[in-house]
Amino acid sequence: MHDFNYHRPTKAADAQKLIKKHKDGALMSGGMTLVPTMKQRLAAPSDIIDLTGLGNSGVKVLKTKVTVHAGTTHAEVATDKDLKKAIPSLCALAGGIGDPHVRNCGTIGGSIANNDPAADYPAALVALDATVVTSKRKLSADKFFKGMFETALSRDEIVMAVEFPIPDKSGYAKFPNPASRYAMVGVYVADHGKGNVRVAVTGAGAGVFRQKAMEKALSADFSANAVSGIATKADDLNEDIHASAEYRAHLVGVMAKRAVAGAK
Amino acid sequence: MPTVSMKVNGDTVSGEVEGRTLLVEFLRDTLGLTGTHVGCDTSQCGACVVHVDGKAVKACTALALACEGQSVTTIEGLAKNGALHPMQEAFRENHGLQCGFCTPGMIMSAVDIVKRNGKKVKEATIRAELDGNICRCTGYHNIVKAIQDGASKM
């Protein structure tokens, strides 16, 4: 790992000043992706601005929405008692990321800012129609995620929180890579009521995407049977040593069914 | 060079580090606490697990400077007054190791698993919770047995 200057500001405004000043610097939250990336010398920032000093963590459940602060770890999301009642699938998703040690450090803000194409959270944000609150603005999950490792964030913009509307029902199912636990394919379904169902797929493509044919079918009938026979095109899907594009396309259907069947 | 201070196994320690110095390097190279091992160095094997402010983390993926002011417990900090911790004793009793390289991380994870899941933690839970610890010798069977045994005595 190349050396860098380490900063641990305690105020968001100071963090923003630091990242503005250090053009080759990087923001770090839990560091569960960034530190391994630096160790492999795939990243060599001049400065690390560690956001854990901000103390920006915690989950707040209101009547119709949930706010998860950006620095909340996966372990905290997985075990939050109020959140378990409001959006149980979100707790289950967080409890399935990496391993216990990674979940003790990795954060929701870091995960979505990194936007790994096989990360779990992007599927949750898109299916739950979440709003990302940054140091500069609010934007919908649909607009936030751009493509492989890309988001709408500007270089000096910091994710502060994610707001989730509470759905009637939601579920998440993933086929994890047995070594990394990243999603080979993960499908998040959310029934928001009044015929508004959203289906988001992670791991299969260059980034999270919505499966609109499934959304339409589930809007009419929210049951596992409703997605039977709805194919996902393999054309643009990922292909690697773990799975072919066709296999991933098939898994989208299987995971969607499981997600609907397990929805609470 | 920046200086870092933290509590390690109850003692206040400090030392000069670089920004890039990992917690495990600080523990092993600066403090000479070589019980914490580095297996894969890619946050997968869990041989480097320590507790930071009561939470199990991989010391190969934590920056030393990020632990400023925090309280770290390593495998060396488990035994009290010359008596092994019940989990260490259970690993010995149940032969929960072969080469022993992964053992420090296994035991630190085991203590954390019991803390979060209670003394009556089920076998299936232990197996799932060992996701982040790799052993290439034992096939895990005796490790799981040791953790169940240690849990009941903690």
C-alpha cells in the first residue's frame, strides 16, 4: 500500500473542506473495500479522509419512513429492533453482507457510494424507492446509481443518510458467490401498495437495474407464480468464471420468486 | 510521522506509525504482540481478528490511526492471571486446531459469537458465524465443538 496522509474530521463541513482541498484524496467510511483496494495498489490516494469520526450513525424509524444514517454499519442495520418490524428484509440483507467482521465495519453510506455491481444495498435502495441525502442535495436511488462503480456523487459530495419509505411488503433473495458472499445475482422486491411494485436486480449486470416486466406482473398479482416464465435478457449481463450471462439471467427469475415468496 | 495511542489489552500504548500502517502491523511489529496472525492479508481468512471497542474486526483491514483512543483486545489479552480464557481452554480440550495458525482469530471470533448469541448458541449459528474465519486443516468439526463447549463455560 502506498502511504497517504490520514485525516479524521469530526464535522461534515470539515470533511468536505478536506476533500475539496486534497484533489487526489479519497473519502473512506468503513474501509472494507477501499483498504483492500489500496493494498492491491489499485488505488493510491494522497489523503484519506476517514468519515467514521463524524459519528453519523443510527437508524430512525418513523410512521411511514426510515432514515438510516450513512455511517451505520451493516451489523447495526441487521440487528436494529425497530427496523426489523418496519422493513425486515433490509435487516436480512445487511446481515448477509460479507462476514461478521466486515459487517462490524462496513457502512451503508460507503457501500452505496462505492456502487459495486455485486453489492446488496443498491438493490434495496432502488426497490424501496429510497432517497439518498448528501451533503449537497437529495436524490432518488434511480438517479443516484449510474453504472459500474459510478454514482451521481460529485467528488466532494458526502452521503449523509438514506431515507426509505416503509413498503407493505418486501423481500430480498441472493445467490451469493460462495467465497466472497457478493451477489452473483440478488433480487429485491417491494410492494408499495396501490399496484406499485418495484423489482431491483444486483450482481447480474454492470450495475443495479429494474426488472420492469416483473414489476408489471407483480403489480397485478404479488405472488411467486406471477413471475414464472418472465425471462430476463442475457445480452448485457455479466459473464465471468463464476457464471455465464445465461445462467445469471436464469437466476434473476429464481431469486425473484424466492424474494416474493419470502416477502414480509 | 504521526503518533497513535490506544489501549491494548488494558495497557495504554503509543507509537509512531505511517498513514498506511495497519492495525495488525502496529500490534505485531511495534508492540511485538505476534499472537494476532496475518494469513491471507485480503480480509478473508480471519486469522487477524481482534476486538476493537468490543467489536470483532479484521486487523489486516483496519488502519492503526483509525483506532486512536480505542480499546483493543488481542488473543494475548484473553488469559487472566495465568489462567486460560474458557474459550482457549475449550479449544485445547476439544482439539479445535491442528496447525494452529488460524486459532487466534478463531478464538477471538468465538468469544464475539458467544457474546452476541449467548451461551446456548446453536451449531448452525456457529457455522454461519464462522463465515469470516478460514481453517485449512480441521474441517471445522472440532472448532465448532470447542466453541459450543467454550460458550457453556463463559
